[in-house]
Amino acid sequence: MAEIKVAQSAGFCFGVKIAVDSAIGAGKKYGKAYTNGPIIHNKQVVQFLEKLNVKELQSYSQLQEGDTVLIRSHGVPPKTERMLQEKGVNIIDATCPFVKKVHEKVRQLVEEGYYVIIIGEEGHPEVIGILGHLEESGGKGIVVENMEDLIKKFPKRNKVGIVAQTTQNEEFFEEAVGYIASNVEELKVFNTICDATSVRQEEVKRLAKEVDLMIIIGGKHSGNTRRLAQISKAINPETYHVEKAEELEKKWFEGKERIGVSAGASTPDWIIKEVVQKIKEFTKDS
Amino acid sequence: MAEIKVAQSAGFCFGVKIAVDSAIGAGKKYGKAYTNGPIIHNKQVVQFLEKLNVKELQSYSQLQEGDTVLIRSHGVPPKTERMLQEKGVNIIDATCPFVKKVHEKVRQLVEEGYYVIIIGEEGHPEVIGILGHLEESGGKGIVVENMEDLIKKFPKRNKVGIVAQTTQNEEFFEEAVGYIASNVEELKVFNTICDATSVRQEEVKRLAKEVDLMIIIGGKHSGNTRRLAQISKAINPETYHVEKAEELEKKWFEGKERIGVSAGASTPDWIIKEVVQKIKEFTKDS
């Protein structure tokens, strides 16, 4: 049988894994639960959760005392959490630990007297949550999305603190921090960008070199999965991008001894397992 | 008589002014003094100081008890100051207050547990002084001169503090801070770049718009003075760059009512005064 190496960073990031596992757990335990918005943009996962009676909440007003609601990875402003507590609902907090870190750092910056610049997307649920924590701690600050935005909104402050949305693009972060540093006297930066994407790509680069063939799993329309497949193919031309186990072809594996597997950020573990199982079948005689 | 507007930021920066005034004062008071290196690269000033018996020190070993030594704007490491105290020399500390601020900020960063990156020129007297304060406070750090240097020396640290040499170029500062921010978890930056040059340029831009004619004073080979003249000329074509009063020509001032004057960073006040006096003579009948 061929040797199959599955990338440790394949599939869901840490935060999404926690949220999906919590949603499944809530469905099984309570027989019914709501999530405050879509947990993940993956059809199979959404269908699976619906079977467990875990559904996306349309409005907080539909909640009744005793209902279970799961706060997804993005987190919420403290006042939303209080509102849920007042309604007497059962809260499952699946806020990503890295997002919680941003909330904590914003509070620290405010305590230390910094005006806060949040590098992120205005209106994004994660950013709304971060702004909620800024407001709650009595701080002042702004959100900036791009350089033009930053220059236009630039505050007349000498002491500025920075945090970033966890999925922020590093290039803009670098440029913004540099610009801010040269226009204030004191700057404190917490680099709260999560490195799940770059870690996943780096691991694929290493893996693609070591194996005879690479399988990348994930939606054909998923940007991060396609990118992963491109990176792999550039290093190892024997790279195939599949959405599910049924797409694998036995002939790909003929004479191959070492097979590498990775998956995009929205690919659940069970799909990865099905693919690995199929590869084992195809290579059991080799 | 024409109206003559002299830019407030004309000539010596704050730090150099203090050092030159202190050197003149020391020469007059003690009849003899040393400076730990050249105070300024201006022939007239150096000649004037030599007349007052204020000379550049060739080596600390030539100092004898009771000698007067002036520490110039750049500052020195604490151990050099202690060595001078032990020799029993009379110390006049003309370290630029903005450079002292850098020393203070380095100590603060070390106390707060940061590894320090000094953005500046390795071996520059100011940087040697800053490094001395870093060492004295028990801190660790490096000096980086350019991006290549930064990438090569990049420390494996999560908590990094930054200060800059006061005359650091802003472009590299911005790029370096951005790069560092995206490669560490926590970053504290004190923007210690002195804005004397940009303030001088901004004032010339305003002044050139308001007057009929601009006179820029300073060495023909002085980079910052030439730049000042270029900026002025772009706004007001009636701009003349002179080194001293004797170069002024009466015809330039015919029919001119408002005259602006500024000067490069190494132009002493007395030369500016001589130029203003000459302009007054030329325009007294107009």
C-alpha cells in the first residue's frame, strides 16, 4: 500500500473547526439550535447541520427563552451577548480564540490610553464585534479598509494602537502600519492576523516536494483551494484538485508510492477522510 | 522699505543651535574647550570656534583634569560620560533634547520587555550613543540600515520595540515598521524622527507663495539647501540661492515689495542676519 501523508493544516482552520464541532454538538445535545449567521460557506456542512436541526437565525427577535444559540467564530459585540443573556437563551460561545484575543488587545490598548485603528473590513461581523469591545471599554477608534480610507480618516492623535481583523491581507496591514508609524509619535501594534492560510500554503509546498502525487480537496470555486492546487502544481505537476472522493481515478495512483493530501479552509474532515479511504482502496495492491 | 519675512525654521535645527551656542559660550567662559567631534560641517562656524579656542578633540586620551569638553548634539553612550567624569573634566552636555528622548524611549522599551530594533546608520555617533543606552539598561537589540539588512538580521522575537535615529529617512522607516509588524505579535514604535527638515520645507512652500521674491541661504554644495531652493523655485520662480550677503544683487529687488528668506540646516544665524541687513539696504528707497 502507498504511503499517504495528510497535511496537518488541511481543511478547516482552528476557529471554524471549533464552531462546526460546537454546532454539531449543540444539535445532538439539544435537538435544535440556531447559529447567528452562516457558520461556513460549505454546502455539505450546512446540509448536515440542517439534518441536526441547527439553523441560521434570521433575526434575534425570533429567539424565545430556552432556545439555544451558537455565536459563530466571528464573535459579537458585548451588548449583543448581554441582550441574549437577558432573553434567557442558552448561549454557546464558539467565538474563535484568536478573535477573542483581538477583543482583549483592543481593551488593553484603550486602558493604556491609545486611540485604536482597526485594520479590517467595515461592516464585517468580526469587525462589528471588535468595535463593540472598543466601545464597551470606553475607547475611541476607527476602522480602515484601504490606504485611501486611512489617509482620509487619519486621526489627529499622537498615541495610536493597531489591531487587525484576523483574516486581514498582510500587504495592506504592512503598508498601513508603516504609514501610521510615520505620522504619530507612539504606536503599539498587535499583529492579530491569523496565519492559517499561509501555514496551509507553506505545508503544501513542503509536502508537494516529498511525494509522487498530490491531491488537493475543496470546492472548485473556492479561491483558497484553487490557490493551494496552483501552488502544489507548480512544485509537483502530478497534482489533482477534487471536491469529493468519487472524483478520484484509479489510474492516477498507478506506480505511485507516496501520496500527499491537503484541503482548502472550508473542507470538513469527513470529506478528507473519505478521500484518504478511497486512495487506500486504489493503492492497496501496489 | 520692502517687507522682509524670515522663515522661523531657517538655518540651524534646534539641536545644532544649542550645540553651537554652547560651544561659543564655553569658549568665551573658559578660554578653551574641546568638542567630541565636529559640531557642524560649516567652515565659517568652525573658523569662528577656533578663534575662541574651541577645537575638535582628536582622542579622549588627550584630555586632562579640569579641561572642558562639550558633548555635541549626537550624544554619547553612558559609559563615555562616566569615563569623562572619572577623568575629572568639565562636561558641557549639548546632546540634542530629541536625541535624549530616544535614549529615554529605548530604556522604556527595555523596561517593558521589548527587544529593540534601532532604525539607523550603523556606526553613526548618534546610533553609538543609543546603543550605549540600550546596553546600559540591560536590553538586547540590533541596528538596521536598510531592508536587506533588516531581513538578514531579523530577530526571532515576538515582542519588538522600535526607535529611529533622529535624522532617519521616513521612507525606509515606514517600510521597516510595516515589515516588522507583520512578522511579530506585538510591536511598540516610538517615531523619534526629527521633523526639522520637513518643517523647514513646508514653511518655504508657504512663504514662497506669499512673497515677490525668495532668498535661500546656504552652501552651494549643501544638499538640504539646494533642495530648499528647488522647492521654492517650483512655487516662485523669483528664487535666488546665495551663500553669503556679498552675492546679493541690487537689481533683483527692484520693484519687489515682499521678500522671503530661509536657510539650510547648516547656515548660522549671523549669516542670515547679514543677508537681511543687505536686503534692507538695497530696498530702503523702494
